[in-house]
Amino acid sequence: MMKLGEAVNAAHHLAAVAPEEARAVGLDDMVDRWERELAVFYWRTVGPRGEKSHR
């Protein structure tokens, strides 16, 4: 999960520096997908066991 998080951060940085190039190669869509996957992974592994969990 950490490597994917690092990749997302790097992709955000690249998109900020070169937005037209990032869009041209589909980086925006890829980053959106990675963020969704990270959120789902987090929810499945950490979220349900958080402080406010009723499980």
C-alpha cells in the first residue's frame, strides 16, 4: 500500500508540473483509479477496525 501511495503522490506532482502531458498520457485517469483502489484497500483493512467501529 505504501508503494502505491508513493506512486499516487508522484503522479500528482507530475500532473501539477506538466498538466498537459499528464492528460495526454492518461495519468489523470490512472491516478483517479489508484486513489479509489487505495481507499477501498484502506477501508477493507483499517477502516472497519478504527476507533468508532461497532464490530
